[in-house]
Amino acid sequence: MTCFEAQSMITPFINEQLDIKQLEQFLEHIERCKECKEEVEVYFTLFSGMKQLDENKTISNKFHIDLDNFIQKQEDNILEVKFKLVCTKIVLILIMVVLGLWIG
């Protein structure tokens, strides 16, 4: 993924609009690219601050921690989706084996 591609995905990332493949590629990129990670931090801070203002909440001073938690949540979502996919494949294989034994 290029920096241009990653930067075009920042807003969809913050709004949780990336599919799993895009999310995984995006997170890998910002983990390696300091400049893009800084862009994400700036956008996340701005979006979070505006949201807190809209909700009449006190502005947080821990945006960095909030971003780290948000990224961790997204990484957990990736693992959950992959786990469900593996479980689905295992169930399908077991069904095929049982059907094969039953028919054969």
C-alpha cells in the first residue's frame, strides 16, 4: 500500500468503513510508516474532538491512548473475523466428511 492509498483511507478507517482486507493492509502500513501514522493521529484527534464538542462532552486530553485503543479494537475485529472464517471452513469440511461417509 502506498502512502497516498493509506491517507485516502484515514477517514473511512476512523468511521469504521473499511472491509477486513483494507483494514488489515491499512493497519500494516501505518505500523511501518511514521508519516502516515502521524496523519492518522491528527485526523483521529480532530474527529474525536469534534465529536466530543458535538456531544457537549469535556474535551479529552488522552487522544493518543484513545487511538491506541481504537487500533487495538480494529486488530481484535480482524482476528475475530478470521477466526469465524476458519471455524466456518472447519464446519463445512466436517459436513462434507460426514456426508461422504454417509453416502459412501
